[in-house]
Amino acid sequence: MFYVVFTKLNPTDAPKFFGYKPYVILTNSMVPTLPVGSLVIDHAIDEDDPIPENTPITFKAELQGKEVFVTHYFRYIDQSDGYDRYMTQGEGYQEGQYDEFEIHREDIVGTYAFHIPYLGRIAMFLQSPAALTMFLLWGFIFMLEHMVKKWLSYKYPEDEEDLMKPKQRVKAKNVKPPKGRYLRGETPRHRPPSAPPLKRPSMDEIKG
């Protein structure tokens, strides 16, 4: 959830956890080593950290006018143009076939540590409008369930028990309340067995 919130607030970078950064594999360029939908965990590196050859790395690249993160194998450094260009390959590339990205040292954000299959699919789903709709629907269902349970648990006043409680006792004309401990607020179920039965006033006596 932290990854989803962070990427929503800062889509141009990935969150960092104790020196590690997660990325989601969206294409099949690294299949079968990194299946589509995997969550790749990289070591975050600084500009002066060495990068071994033939190691999967994650770097920033421009694809169709957008900046994306790509995880491919780092093969070697090309210095033929007078500056360092990092040559990378995807899985299954032919010998001598490299990415067309112009990758420099400042574009590399991490080296591969491990990956978790399918977890990236969950992270991508949580960022989709469908997930937001699902959470709103769940919230509505839970609220409705709470309201129904509260309505079903409501207790209506019981005739004999609640009528004779001190706060709700109805004063009937020419009707004397029963004597005993019950006058101190105790309910009929607390009356001793030897006590005489309670006489409930009729509606005519109450209205009269």
C-alpha cells in the first residue's frame, strides 16, 4: 500500500526501503528470468558504486516520449564516442544486439537483488480506477451492514418490564404500585419467588 501511495504522489521515482527500491515488470523483454507482473527489488546505488557486467540493472529511459523504468542486463561500457555509454540487453537478444536507449551512469537507479512473481500485478491493480471503485463499494457495504445490524439490535420497550421501571412507570388512577424491593428499580426477574404476582394496570385505569 505504501508503494501504491508513493507512486501516485511521485510517479517519476520509486520508494526506497532500507537501501532497496521496488519496480514492476510490465513487458516480456526479460521472460523467463523476470515474468510479466513481477515485483523486482533492486539495490539502490550511488554514482560511484561499481556495477558488475552481465548483471540486471534498472535504469531510466525515454520510451514514446515518456520516462519509464527498464530492467535489462548490463553488458559493458562503450567509450567509442568519448563518453561512457552503458550497453544493455533484454532476455533472448541475439549476440551483438543491444538496446537503442542512450544510457549513462546517472540514468541507472539500481542493480537487481531479487523479484517476487505476480506481486507487481497486485500493485498495478491497486493503482487502477477499478480498485478505487471496489474500495468505495466495500465501504458502502460495510456502512450499510452496520446500519442494518444497529436497526436489528434495537430493543423496543417490553410491556411489563419496561413499563414498571422507575423512570418509565405510568401513574394509573386508583392503582397502587406493588410493594417490596421492586420499587427500588429492580426488574421482575429479580423478585423473590414468594412475592405475589405483579398486577399490570389496564388501559382503562391508565386513561381514567
